[in-house]
Amino acid sequence: MHFGDMSHLIAADPPAGMADGWETRRRREPGNDWVVLRLRSPGRVRRAVIDTRFFKGNHPARCSLRAVDAPGDDDLQASSPEWPLLLPPVALGPDQVQWFEHQLRDVGPVSHVRLDIFPDGGVARLRLLGEVEESR
């Protein structure tokens, strides 16, 4: 986090400006920025919406999503780079809402999702749509 808090990603309202999103600083060392989010209820993700509104010259070039079903609170951050790819790396455009459906892989029910952005930049919102897993 640099200019915006990662909790803005899941805000209910549409973004009001760049300060209302998650923006990271320019990275000088190897690696990329990422965040792990716990879903309200475990389920199958059928559509991902990545919103880069207001990020015109500072949006990430691409992103990916990894997901896992982890009912316990194990060390999720340490294991998250190895989670199955829900959304392989995709290009992101500036200042737009982008929907991903056909690009998603069926990884089964998930409870946590990791959003990776490459190399760095700003994302206003992340929405994951699907079905709640009723068998829990």
C-alpha cells in the first residue's frame, strides 16, 4: 500500500477517484505487489471484475488471480504463491471496468483469493461473482 489502502478493493460503492482505490508505489526491487482476500462465504467463482477507473497512467499492465479453499487460518500468505491459478495473467487497460469469465479456470470451491498485479499500479475495485458452496 502506498497511496491507497487495499481494503478499498472491496468497498461497496463505486470508486470516487484514485484515492478511493488500492495504489502501490513504483517497485525498485524484484517481485510484484499482491493482496490476499477472504471471501465472505466459500464458493465457486464464475466471473471476476477488475476495475481500474481513475487509474489512467498508473494502472497495472496485467494481473492474475490465485485461489484456494482454506477453512482454517493456516499461514495463507506463505502458501499463496503456490495456490492454483483461477485467472492466468491477463492484460489490464487504463480507466475501465474489465470482466473476465471465459478466462477463469475451474479450481473448485474457494475461500481465499490472491490478486497479483504486475508490475505495480492502481486497482479501484475487485468483484468476484459466483455461487456460494452450500455443503459447508
